[in-house]
Amino acid sequence: MAVGVIATLKIQEGKNAEFEKTFLDLAEKVRANEGGCNFYELHVSKTDPQEYKVLEQYATAEDLAKHGQTDYFKAANGALASVVAAAPQVEVLDSVG
């Protein structure tokens, strides 16, 4: 069963460009290296330009667990720590059907 993730990230004022550059680099690596990742897409809120949502889907829970253990994910998280305004809110979901 596929596993979905919605991660909500609040970014500090003036740090959007830095956040997007780092995140889009991460997303490129995820897509290139994680066959179990069905999609990994960044979206920005239309009502709050400091709020981003990452929509993710993995073929299995194991694929999601592997994602969090990659060197490039860990490096991106370290880099993003200086631009986020708060800890990410992460919701993990089971696919239906």
C-alpha cells in the first residue's frame, strides 16, 4: 500500500529564495535516486507566501523510511534549519484503493 506525506513548512521572511533553491535541489536528487518515490513536489500557499507544503508519495513504508536516511536528505535538512521559522508539521497517510 502506498504511503502519502504532507509536510507543512513555515519559512522565515526573506528566506524564500534560499529555501526554494535548497529544496528543489533535494527534490531533484529524490526523483533521480529513489525508485520507491512516486512523487515529491513542493507547493507554496496562495494565502501565505511563507508557508510551503511538500506532497510526497512512496510505494511502501520502507521506501519512506529509506528516504529519511539518505545523505542528501540529511544534508538538506541541515541547510534548511537556518531558513525555517518553526519545526515542520508532517502528516503521514495511507492510500485508499
